Amino acid sequence: MNDLVEKKEDLIRYFTAGSKPPADWRVGSEYEKIAVAERDGRALPFSGPNGVEAILKLLVERHGYQPEEERGRILALRTDRASITIEPGGQIELSGEQCETIHCAYREFSEHIKQLTEAGREVGAAILGLGMQPISRIDEIELLPKARYHIMYPYMARMGSLGQRMMKQTAGVQANLDYRDEADAMRKLRVSMGIVPLLYAIFANSPLSDGGLNGYQSYRGHIWTDTDRDRCGIPEFTLREDASFADYAEYALDVPMYFLIRHHEYIDLTRPPGITFRKYMNEGWNGQRATLEDWANHLTTIFTEVRLKRYIEVRTADSQPPAMMLALPALLKGILYNDDCMDAAWDLVKRWSYPERLEIIAGAHRGGLEARAGRIRVGELAGELLTIAAQGLKRARALNERGEDESIYLARTQEMVRAGLTPASVTIARWKGQWNYDVARMVRATSYETEAAV
């Protein structure tokens, strides 16, 4: 990875190296989770005896994780197959193993939340099944003592009005999927980008922030629209049927860089901002030359709805209640690992123009399943998408020990969509109804301690 890169073809080969035969395809899932103080629902600090770092220390002591430190602070945990990392505002993320089936992901996630809730209980923390910090404002949330984030945080304030909210307050769930070759990768990228409005509608789960309702079902989704337009959203070229690795490399080359990493230290490239990877590759910077590792790190700072690495990374969905957390990787496996299902999913969304697509996404942020795509309610398309995904999973015939296929992980979500409900719409109704705007009731009802795992 320290090989020098001197021309675009070197960057394209990075993507080509991710190609795998279908027999080797896996699904990787990443789950960010909101941690709060059980007593008042405020964001759990990272530091101190009742903070996120204390939870990490308990996990090391009791479950054999290997800690990863930065300047004496534990910022991540590793095992042979998975890792636990911490997002800028103390969100706790499991980056799961590469699983052949969603049953494998279910077992891993179930064990993870058991360990996490037990450790959280000891420090007075609750893990909430929400996509956003419900009570604390950004200036009340400790920024993780990680050099990368201390470079990004002030830069976000210069590039948009909501980027610091994204860093400190939001939580999502994402799925990573493999591809056969360039054509397959770009097709999966196109279809995944195409269904973004439906994913926002199905998985909307961030209607509470700063202590009350924010007017959105997925405020997290809206936040991404004003975070950093250089690196977010849906690049229009990704929806073209002739898009290529070269097109994605061209796009990424012109995204400004955040940093370089040398000898495990971060070098800030945001002051003054403006050095793109293209300029860095062609001219170097302060005696440094571009390497393949620099390119891989740069790709992690692109925050499009779906991004290309050596796999396809779908990043759209809000974090979910635990019983629905496996629905996103299940949905995407059912669609993207079956050619007929991929075609059917694309047929649902291919007719929209680019401006129409952005308008539908904005509608989904506000209204969830009630958003409109012309004369059609988005909820109708969402139901069809889930049916297509379930068919793909049934065809795969990956059975658990009870003889059930992977479509079981879509069942709860399908029931909600058929009823016209999203996690957000349920939360809004309860907040105004049975919870009566009471934070303690909200925390108890949305806590992983209360919710069933799957």
C-alpha cells in the first residue's frame, strides 16, 4: 500500500483489485449506536468513569478485545474478524465480520449488543435504537480525542451548516457488498444510488434532536445535504449506465483532501483548504508523494450516499432499533446479489430525472413513506423494493438451524411498511402521545434493554 501512484490508471487498478468471483462474495455490516446517560438521556461523554471509554475498558477486561490507543486513550477494539470503533460524538460502532449469510451477522450482532448493554448498565448508560442524539446539543457533546476528527471538525463548520451535527449527533447503519468486475461494481453502485430515496423512507429514524421534534423523519438524512457538498450526496455520473471506475476516480481526484498519515501521525491539509488528490498526485506536497495508502485513506473521506472502495458501501440508512438492524444488509444482499432482483429494483427508480430524484429524497427526509414520487406514494415503491429483496433472499436458500431463509430479517420492516409506518413515525406518535414529551419514558422505550435483539 506504500506504492507510489503517479497516474489515474494506478488508482483505477485499486478498484479492479477488489473484484471477486460470486463464490467469494460476502456482506459486511457496520452499526453505529447512540449512547446516552440513562438518568437524563443526554449524550454519554467519551471520557470519565461513566463514559464510552469506560465501556471499552470493560469490554477489554471481560471479552478479550485488543485495545487500540491513540496518545494513551483507547479509541477502538479489535478481534480477528471485527472491530468496535467510536465515532466523533461517542457513537459506538461495530464493524462486523465479512459474513456469507445474514444469519452469521445476526449471531455476531446479538452477541455484541448483549456485551454492550451489560457494560453500559455498569456505567449508567443506555444504548438507544435511534438514528440521532435525542437531547444533547452539539456544544454539549464531547469530541472524540482522535486526531482525524479534530482536523475534520473545524473544517466542517466552513463547508456547511450541519456538518458538525453529522459528526457528533448522528448514527447510521451500512452494508458493504462485493462485486465481480468493473461492470458489476458500477451496476451495483448505480442501483444502490437509485434506491436511496426508498432507503431513506424505509429506515427513517431520527425525528428527535436537541430535546424535541425537529420536523423531519430522517433529520440525519437532511443533515447530509448541508455537510460538505464537495464530497456528499449522489454524484450524477453514478446513475449513468456507462459509468466506469475511471469516472469514479476522476470524481475522487477532485475532492479536497483532509489529511495525510505519516508514521501514525495525522498531517492537516485543510489549512488552507484546496489541495485535491489530483494536485497532490501530480505535484506532491511538502516533500511527500502520493501512495496507494493515501488513496485508500482519501476514499474514506468521501461521504456520498454510496461509495466505491474495493467493495460497494451503502451508507444511507439511519441506525435502527435492534430488531430491525439486520434489515438493511438483508435488503441489499437480496437485491444486489441476484441479477434479476437488481434489474427489478432499478426498474422501480430509473425513470426519475436527477432533479426529481433529489426532490424525492428531500421529501423522504421530511415525510418518510408519505413522500411522493410524482403521483406515487414512496411507501408503495418501498413495499415493492422489500418484496423484491425478500424474493432474492428466498432464492439464495441460505437457511439457519431452524430451516429459515434470510428473508426473516426483513419481516418486521415489511410489516411496518405495509402499515405505513417508519421507526420515526412511531417515535413521533409516542413522543406526543404515551410518552407525553417525557425524556425518561423515551429512554426506557427506545433502549436496547427494552427492545428485543432481532
